[in-house]
Amino acid sequence: MSHITTILEENRTFPPPAGVRGNIASLDEYHALCARFQTEPEATWRELAEAQLRWDQPFTRVLNRERAPFFRWFEDGRLNLSVNCLDRHVEDGLGERTAIIWEGEAGEVRHISYSQLLADVCRAANALKRLGIEAGDRVIIYMPMIPEAAVAMLACSRIGAIHSVVFGAFSPQALRDRIEDTGARLVITADGGARRGGIHALKPNVDTALQQGCQTVEHVLTVRHADNPIDTDPARDIDWHTALAAESDKCEPLMVESEHPLFILYTSGSTGKPKGILHTTAGYLLWAKLTMQWSFDFQPARDIFWCTADVGWITGHTYSVYGPLACGGTTVMYEGVPTYPDAGRLWKICADHRITLFYTAPTAIRALIKAGDQWPNRHDLSSLRLLGTVGEPINPEAWIWYHTVIGKERCPIVDTWWQTETGGHMIAPLPFATPTKPGSATLPLPGIDAAVVDEHGDEVTEGGGLLVLRQPFPSMLRGIWGDDQRYIDTYWHKFDGKYYFAGDGARRDADGYFWIMGRVDDVLNVSGHRLGTMEIESALVSHPAVAEAAVVGRPDEIKGEAICAFVVLKQDADAQLADTLRQHVSQEIGAIAKPDDIRFADSLPKTRSGKIMRRLLRDIAAGREITSDTSTLEDQQVVAQLQQNRA
Ligand code: WTA
């Protein structure tokens, strides 16, 4: 379990700002809605799904539990996601409203209206069809944070194709794994993206990935964006702009069943390769929309919403693209790093675009605290009315800074706990109803039956334990792509199919508030990004010099967790080997997975039964006093060696 060190003792409770009537206006209203969900869950979900979504064919059945834990929601209804995100708003007379404000790293800005976005999505959908893409086909999207990424996602949904977005900083090898696992027929990419004043190549990585395997890919569609020279294979490669220009800006949407797959998004687990989390159409969309209204109090006519996450992550899917667009509001996309050209960049964007709702990760907040208050103080942050965080526990110091220096004590802070698997927020305050406590995600949203339980599944009403979800909900994952058994084993096995086990530890206090303690499995949370220790270990042992490797996390002031690798070599280490191995991991997975520390040893500490003593390694990595019982340790010498050999 990861531990974020806290220096500040912070026990205050912050009341919601007075004088603002939120979409859920009071705790009484919240409790009343929760009670309704408890007494008549299906009727409540029915009412919300009917009111929030535009159906082509209304559903009659709310929830089908016959094949639990493979739940089916609203299954006999039909709808189209892009219609819900675009056409309906244009029909409602909002065609001229800005759907996307995009800012590039160099400062260029684009405003895209709903009408224009709809036209672009139709053109792209027609281009996909012309390439033979049909409903159910998989399409890989490997792009920078540009509006075309959203266009590509929505175009897939318009024709029933299943997208799988791969984060642009993932390596060709990681891209290849995802292409092969999905069996994608098409890759949509860009020549490159902007990063820290330079160019980060994308299409060349696709070329590398496709050199081996990936037999299913027939075409690569490339957006020209970064002036990055690329190779073109005329039999395979197509230019996005040429392809779209040849198409009509009208495209009849394909009405799909509620449970039609919408996307696959890969995320790390404690074993094996990343797993393809499958989300389907109606339930996911419903929750994306509801949580925008509940947790963010989104008011589309007046709010400018900015979620800083990349579309390569679930946060970018739900809160940069689908949630805000489903509501008919304005979403901001920024392509670039938060500290370019200086540490004031995010605050400048907030000021320039009059952002009202701002959503980011604690790791970004901590990095910007370090840069100093002069940066936010230089910009007019008066448009902000709400601040959100996601991805990892927020330490009270960061919370208080966010609250005072950014929010000027006016803005509620919404700490949202959720996962790729849950599609949207699960535990979060209602900003104008729930009193907040720094470091707590507070209470489950209405309709979400979260609980802390002990190893036997018995509820812990006050104290620590494991975080579970006890009832199915519409936006939950529908499985792991191509591996039903792994879905059951990973999430349902622990509590005999009764509860969804999230993989997190949590504590509840006397007020019933949830405090997320971090992962209890072998998953690291590095700068809010999930990485499996096994994945990094496999990358390390795939290097010819490495015999064995074990990876653990250690607390890091900015990143939350840093990656520490213990490595046994087949040969003597030369001076460059640590760097070579870091580079190797970066090539295998991506730069985010590079170990921060590498320690060499003659062997790894193992019990007599041969299990690596991870808790001991975590203590060594953190430089803590060793708390584990080392009496079962095979070779006592190895501990001293690991403590010393820090590369
Ligand atoms: C962690 C990101 C504490 C948690 C949306 C979870 C959090 C994992 C919070 C999911 C939070 C997410 N407080 N921890 N507010 N939000 N986490 O799939 O460990 O990338 O299991 O989804 O991030 O990461 P994922």
C-alpha cells in the first residue's frame, strides 16, 4: 500500500460555499436521492436514463443480472452516442455554441462550434466507412491532444466502431501490444505533437509498431499537425485532411443497442500485460453526463470546463470529451506540458479562456506549488468557481494550497475517486452541498453503493479495510477485452462474486467519509498514472543483461510514488548500465515507466518458499527502517547489499 507522507495535521472541515444553488442543492437532497436509489434502484435509474439521454428506441428493461457479473443495462434500447453529444444540441439551437476550445503549446487557439464539430465528425465517419470500417471493428487512436482526437472518437461512435485510444507517450512496443490485442483494422494518428517546444513523433512510432505483426491493420490515417516529416506507404497510408475533404458533412448515425461496445481502454493491473477495459454505450454516457452535473455542477450555458487530462486516459475520455459534450457545454483541450514556457502556463490558460471549472491531478498541483505562488498570482483567476482533483490521494498540504492560492477560498474542491473500470466518478463531494475535508473524497455519489470491508467482506463502518462496490451501476466496465475469466478473477473473485473489488485500501471516519489509502495490489500510482510492477519487471528482464528484477514504489514528494527497481544481473554492471536499463524500459513501455532508482544485487530477498519479499523491498526503497520479519529470508546478506547499492 502506498503511503503519502503528510507533514501537516489538518482536521478542519470546509463547508460548501454559501449562496450558490448547485444541481444538487443540499445534503438533504443528496440523502433523499441516495434513499430513492436504495428503495427503488431500477425506477430511479430508469427515470434518469429516460430524462438524460436521447433514445432512438426507448428501453423497457433497466438491468439484466442473468449473467452476473456481466451486467446489462437498458439493453433493449437503441441510441447513438454522437447524436447525444452533437446532433441534439444543434437541433436545440445551440449549433453556434463553442464545443471545444483548443490551445496549442505555442499559443495558437481554435474555437470549434457544435455545428462545425458535427460536420467534422460526419466527414470523418464517412471517411472511416469508405475505408471499410464497420460496426464492431476496432480503431486505434494514437494522437496528441488536438480536436481531431475527439473528432476521431466521436466518428467511431457514429458508425458503431470501437475505439481504443493509446496515450501518445507510449512506445511503439506498447502500441503494438494494444493493436494486436484489439485486432484493430485502422490506426488514426498524427505526424507528431508539440512537447516542450519540440516535436514528439507519432506516425513514425506507428510505422515501427506495424513492422512486426499487427496483421489486422489495413490503413493508417494521419493528421498533419506538427510539420514532422513522415514516410508514406501509398498502399496503406492515407492523409486525414484529403480523406475528410472528399466526404459529405452529413452522415446518418448508426443506432446501436445500449450495450454496443463503445471503447476499449488499456490499464495496468497487478499481473500480466495491461488489460483492455471494455465500456459500452448507454450506461457509460449516462454516468458521464450525470457526474458532470453532480460532481462538477456543470451548467453548460455559462461554464467553461477544463480537464487537463490527456485523451489517452479515462479522465480524458469522460471529462475532456464525452461528459462535457453530452451536456452541450464547452470543453477546453490544451496540447502541451503544464510548465511550458513557464510554471504559469495552466493559470494563464485559466485566465485567458475564463475557465470556471478546473480539474487536474494532485501531482500537477504539487509540482506547481514547488514552482512558487508568484506564478498563479500573476494571472487573473477570478473566473474559477470550482476545482477538482483526480488520480491519487491529495495530501492536505496540496489541498490547502489549491484552496487558498488558486481558489482564493471561494471555490469548493471536488476530490473524485474513480477508476478506468468505473467510467466516471464514484466517490466525490457535491460541490455546493457536501462539507469537505482535505484528503477525503467524502461520500459516494447517489446510486453508488461503496463500502469499506474487511478480508471477509464484512462492512467496516469506521476504520480501515478494502474498498468495494456492492451494487452494479450503469457505467461499470463490461469486461476485459477477450478475457472474460480475467474480468471475474480480477474484480469479483476476492469476495465470491458478491462485490466488485477496486484494488484500493480505504478508511472511513466517524462521519462516514471515505479516505482512499492507495492500491493494495502490485499497481503503482506514478504521477496519477497506473503502472503494474509486473509490466516494468518484464520490460527489465527482456534486456539481455538482466537475470531477475523486482519493482516497488517508494513515496515521492511530487509524483506520489516513484519507481524503484531491484535488479540482478547476468554480468557485471558497467557505469552506464542503469541508464541503459532506464532507456530500455522507456522503449518497451514509455517514458512514464522509467525507474527512478535502480539497485543492483547478487540476488533478491526471498522467503524460503521462493517468494520475493516485497514489503522488505519497499522499506529499503523508501530508506525506512525495516519492519518486516526477515527471519525467513534465505540470504541475510542481500539486505545490506541492497541498502548500499543505489545507482
Ligand atoms: C487512484 C483514474 C485517491 C486509485 C480516474 C484508483 C485515487 C486508481 C483517486 C485508478 C482519488 C483515483 N483519491 N486515489 N481521488 N482517484 N485514484 O484507472 O488507486 O487511471 O484505483 O483512473 O487511481 O486509476 P485510473
